[in-house]
Amino acid sequence: MPYPSPKDGVLPSVGKTTVVYGGSSSVGSVTTQLAATAGLHVITIVGVKNFDLSKRSGATECFDHKHLFPVDRIVKAVRKSGQEFVGIADAISIPDTIATDLEILDHLGGGHLALTHPHMDKEVSGNIEID
């Protein structure tokens, strides 16, 4: 799939923000491309060396998954976007990434979490929906 192409230099906006964990993986980069092309403000969580790939795929902002306080920085970026937060797509979906996802969702008051692997923990707050 080609990278998102801005029409007249600008991608369309639908006024919504999503977070993609693992935005430089094969699933994550396609998710980023589709979301950006659909007009979403995309924030990705990737390794520093993959910031450029993630931005070429359509991410507006990238955060290093190894940063000491990624949750605080990501929550701040979502709020700063001023757009409706629609949820997180986790292309990695291992216990560590899911824990980070749930912490982000908790700080933002809940939301939708899409995983590529089943989530076995039944203890999530009532305002979080997991698929």
C-alpha cells in the first residue's frame, strides 16, 4: 500500500486521535497508514530508530517505547491534539505493551483497545473495551 498522500499537501482530518503501539511493525505501519489516510491524528509508540518510518506511514507524532515516562508524554500529546480520542491499536500485544495501553486508557478515562493477540487478564475497568 502506498504511503498516505496528502491532497494539496494536507491529509484530511476527521477530528479524532488514535494511538498505535508498535507503529513501525508490519501491522502497525499498515494501521498507521489506514488511520492517517482516513483522517485520524495518529500518535505512534515505536523505537527511536523507527520514527522516520512511522512518520512516513502517516504518524503525526512518535514516542520512544523505551522512554522512562512514555505514558505521561502520550497522554499529554493526546490531550494537546484537542481531538476526540478513539482508542489504541496495539500491534505488539504482549503483557508489557498491554499494561502501557491500559495505563494510557485509564488516564484518558477509558476507550477502545484493539489487540493482535488475546488478552487474558479479566481485570480491566468498566470504561475500557478490548477486542
